Amino acid sequence: RLYKGCAAAAGQSAVVAALRAERMERGGRRRSGTEESRMKRTIIKDWKTRLSYFLQNSSNSAKMKSKKAGKHRTYFRPSPEEAQLWSEAFDELLANKYGLAAFRAFLKSEFCEENIEFWLACEDFKKTKSPQKLTSKAKKIYNDFIEKEAPKEINIDFQTKNMIAQNIQEATRTCFSAAQKRVYSLMENNSYPRFLESEFYQELCKKTPITRAAQGT
């Protein structure tokens, strides 16, 4: 009888242990799910912080440029429909102020923001009319992005670098055309597809907004 009682007790203990193990496993799953959710929120929060920074800088820059004309520009979070347009073409993304800031924040997270900064510098350079300013801007772009060990050195071939070094001596608006096309292609074929797959972009395309804090002013 004692043996049977011990066996029964052992059986019950085994059942209890199994139930406890199952509960712990379920709890582990819940914790894992909670951690995953927490990580997702952290990623989105980090994105919003970076985007807020770029939007603030863009807004301040726009305000400074528009003070003389008495204008005031504000960049708002796009609607899901507007954000979805960015996936149709890379130019759609770059043409949108919020989209450009979001893409710039994404490149910063991938440690290659020099690409978009170079592209933007080239866009500004091509609009320059004064020959004196054209020369000074050309040298600055070369020093910042082109020369060996430049602070924001972009990834272009040696021949293109040499051609630019020669062209900036008598700067024209086409000095950086080849390099700009190269960087544009690099962003369009590599960074842009990853941006479209990013958590932040997917959230923008959802019907329910993340939060009002995602708006930039």
C-alpha cells in the first residue's frame, strides 16, 4: 500500500510538474511576445525621434529661406495614401519633404547618410548661377564628399574622382553629374527597397496613425 501510495504521489507530482512546465513555457512565450512588442515600439520611437530631428532642421531651414517672402512652411505627417505613393517611384519619395526626411533618417540608421547629403548638395549646386559661388561650392563639395578620406566620402570609382578634381578647376553645373547619377542609382537600387520594407514605412502606410507626435513642424 505504501508503495502504491508513493507511486500515485509520484504520478501526481509528475503531472503537476508537467503542468507547471507548460505554464512556464506559455509564460515564456508571452514574455517573448511582450519583448518583441517592446522592441517594435522602441524601433518606432527611435524612428520618430530621428525623423523629428530632420523635420525640425528642414523646417528651420525653410523658415530662414522664406522669412524675406513672409512665408511659413509646415511639414505634416502624410496620409497612408500619400505614403503609399512613395513606393511607386524613388522620385516620388524624394519630392516629398516628409518622405525625404524619413529616408534621410533611414540612411542615418544604416550609416550611409552621406549619399543623400551629397545628392542634395548637388541639387543645390546645379541651381547656383553666380560663377564665384559655383567655384566655392564645387570646392566645398569636393572637400566634403569626394577627396580621399573626406569627412563624408562617398563610394565612387577612382576615375570619376579624378575627373571631378580636374573639372572643379573651372567649375560648371555638370561637374558632379556622373557622381550624382552613381549615388542616385546606389540609393535607388539598395537603400530605397530596404526603406520600403522598414517597420517605420509600413507604419506610415497603415490606416491608423502611429501617434500625433509623429507629425513634424
